Amino acid sequence: MTSLGGSLPCAAAREAAAAAAGHFVDLNALLAAAGERIAALSKAPAGYTALPCTGAAAGLALCTAACAQAAFPELAPEDFPLPPPARCAVVVDGSADLRWLRNIAVCGVHVLRIGAPGAPMRLADLVKALSGAARPRVVAVMVSAAELGVAGRMGVAEVVQAAGPVPVIVDAAAMLGGAAGAAPLWEYARAGAAAVLFSGGKLLRASQSSGFVIGRRELLARAARHAAPNEAAVGRLAKTTEEDVCGLVAALEAFVERDFPADMARLRRMCEDGAAWLKGAGVRAEVEFPDPVVETDVQPNTIPRLVVCLPGGRAATAVAAAGGLDHSNPLALPDVAADVDPCAALRGALARHAPPIALGVTPTGAPSISPLCLTDAEMRRVLRAVCDWYEGVYGSA
């Protein structure tokens, strides 16, 4: 989770960043060389390369500007953000995760939503929006990798086929790791996506202020002109550094060599051991996986988690349903009595723990523990804190 620092950079990333910090560098040359190395590690198709950036959100803005410039070649980087009225539009699925749309709009490009919550974008509606008569002109289609093919939504190949010559941008920010392993690095590009966005600071374990785009060479050449170190560029505010770029490449080199089945087995074992430990302390817990249909904000959604079963069952109360999980500030929780909402009470108590502990919450209002970024010792500290709160509220079992 970004607001908690993402993941901890791996040793290779830290060492590479520290080595880079001792040197001046031609940043343009570094970005080009790093892009080629990232593309090779990602098994990118012929005609594709990579562009390091400051995260998937920055990559979305850069690709939006590049797609607009491709559709209107008379535009120059200094023309962005485009003034109203909008001449360009990016299509998004109105039923999907829409938290990132401002990274499209920052370029002065209109966001065209097709579909609505509970009613995914339909093929016929997408084709109609992409017709030559559509105004403003659609210059790209953006889809979320976590939601492709889920709950009636189209898969990436279907979207690409419907889009025809219009570029398809896939937001795969947090899709690496878990059961998918490294496959997202290449599977969306091979399915025809023009650009695929990744974060560096999640399971890749580069710095939190890093990321990259895998994309068609001509598209990313345009995107690079909208990025730092160019001065008259809308993307200069998201400035990359040699430390972040070198750390990103080193982290990716380490990532593609990981044993992902072993990682999944370790995470499952941590959850099962945690459930057994809590049971021994008189607290019931279950191991489960996120629901990919409902929990589209949980990525990757193939990671097991430990769900704490509190007295009163799992019915989501009004407090839990309204509060949910604030990804921007997950530790800012009210002090709620356990008899009003036990889940909110536990989460709030642990948020005020020393050190603070951030628990997740399931759609049914149950507190959850993700083992994803925890060591065994850290997991035990979390479990001990849960037990201490439980005993203080309900007494020992």
C-alpha cells in the first residue's frame, strides 16, 4: 500500500541505488539503456521497449499525452495540458476502478466512461465510441488488469480487437507476483496492448517512487518527450533519478529469478501457522483469498490472507460498510467501541498500537492480516497485538 511505504526495497535495489548515488549521469542515456534492459527482462515482443518512470500513475499520464500527440501530430509537448474544449478522449470502463482518472485528465484529455458500477463496458458501446464520428476523438482505451475478464468485463484480447488502431493501455500496477508470478510482464503486451503500466514499489521491491511502462517503441518515444528531464513537459513534475532507475533495474533482475510457487507456499504457510497460533490463544481465524469480483482494489488478488473471526459474526455493520479501508490514510481510524463494531474497534486499536499496525477489512466487515510484506517475526508481533486486544475486550478464552 502506497500510503504505508509500499514494500521494502530488496538488497539488490538498495545496493544499485547507493552505487548510482555516487555518480553524475546523462539521464537521457540512462533512461534509454534501462528501458532496453527492462524490455529484455520483461520478454517484450518485437517492436516494444520500456520507459522507466516514477510509478504507474506517472506512466498513465505520459502514455495519455503520447496517444494524444500521435492522433494530433501538430501538437508539441509544450501544448500540454491541452486547453478546453477537449479535443481528445480516453475511454475507460465505468464499472471498473476509477481512482486513477485524474492522471489522464491532468493532460487536458477528456475521460469518457462507458458503463457504470454493476454494468461493465459492452463491446457494442466501445465500438460505437471508437467510430469516426465520435467527438472528442478517442485516442486511447485504458483498462485495469485486475478487472479484465472479471464480472462480465471483456478480456484484454477482446478489447484490443475492438479498439483496432486505437492504442489500449493496461494498468497492471500491482499485478506482479502472487500466482501470476512474472507473467504480467509480457502477457498483456503479447495480447496486443500498446502500453502496460507497472509500479516498482510493490512486489517488485524497487523504490516506492519508481515504475515503468512496457510499450510500443514509437509510443514510448513520444511519452519520453513528455517526461523529465525535458523541461517543457507536463511530466516533469514526476522526475526520475539515477538512483531510482538503477535500483529499479536491479530489482527487476532479482524479481524474474524468484521461485514464485515457493513464495506462494510460504505465504500460505504463514497464514495457516497464524490461524493455528490464534486458535491456541482462543481466537478463531480463517485463511481465505480475496474475491476478485468484489475486491478489485486488492492486487495481486491471489495472495492468501488471515481473517480474524470476532464475536458477532461477519455481518458488515454500518460503521464497517461506510468506513471500509481508506487506502490514502489507513491508520486514521476513529475510536469505536467493540460492542458497536468489533472490526472497527480492533483496527482502530491496532492503528494506535506502538508501532502502529494496519489491518485490512473484508467486504463482510471482518479484520484481515496480509502476510505479503511481513517476516515471520513481524507476523507474530501482529498476532500478539490481536490477542492482547481480544483478551482485553472479551477476556481469555
